[in-house]
Amino acid sequence: MDRYTTATLRVNGQDLQVVFPTHHTLLEVLREECGLTGTKHGCELGECGTCTVLVDGEPVLSCLALTAEMEGRSIETVEGLQDGNELHPLQAAFADLGAAQCGYCTPGMLMTATALLAENDDPSADEIRTALAGNLCRCTGYHKIIEAVEWAAGVVRGDAGAGPAREVLFGSSVPGEGS
């Protein structure tokens, strides 16, 4: 017989009343009880990072976190990044640069990168690689992901003209054509 817990979770700035089996992870409750399906089921072993959310501003693998321990804490999911119809700079950069291919790992990457930029608004490529080391992507070589985080960091800092070189978005000019 399952034991159930009732809790108020603070998710993306809103208090949500949830009832769930006491043994359910934060991943299960976010998806099944809160309807926030942006957080993905991956390995469910804490090895791939697809389920990463922020708890009190820190990246947490929601497949390993018990929901019963989350009351009174601030939880942010990928759905909380967007402000109305305005994408977060990370979301826009991932989309514009093609950093998300199948998109399955993208929510976890975005949440981990959000925590990184909150701590360091001018990370080096190596710092980005280190921060994202727990987030696996099976579709890309990570190059576009790192570029997207660098671009978004510039936007967050307010750098005029932040963004990738023209060649990154449009490719190199054809030899013999005027630039």
C-alpha cells in the first residue's frame, strides 16, 4: 500500500499543492503531478543530466531527489526560463545556433548553464565544458552548445554586439564572391 504525501512546492515562482506517493522523485512529480514535461526522463540513474532542474539556484538531478524533501525550497524548471513570450537568452542562443538537435538533453543543458551564468557571467569555454560535464548529448559534438552559452553570456552581461561571428550563422562566403 502506497503512502502519500501532501506538499506545497514552489515551482517557477508559483506555489503548487501536490499529493504524491512518498517515494516519488522530483522528476516524477514535476512531470506527472505538475504537468511540467520539459524536464526529461533520461537514465534515471543520475548519469545523463537530462532531468536537471535548479533547486535554490543549484543544479539538481531531479531523478535522484525525493520530492518529500523539496518543501520550502525554490524549484526552477526549463518552463520557468521564458518570460511570457520572451525567450531567455540561453534559449534564444540554443535555437539560433542550432545547439539543440533532437532537443532531449536541451532542458538539462539550459538549466545547468543558467546556474553557471548566475555564478559567472563571463565563463571561458573550459569553464562551460566543466559546468556541463554532467549533461550528456548524443546528437552534437558540443561545439554549438558551448558557443550558445558564450553568446548568451554576452547577452546577459549586456555586451553590445554579443553574438557569434557571421560565419557561424551563415557559413563562409563562397570563394570568388564579394564579401
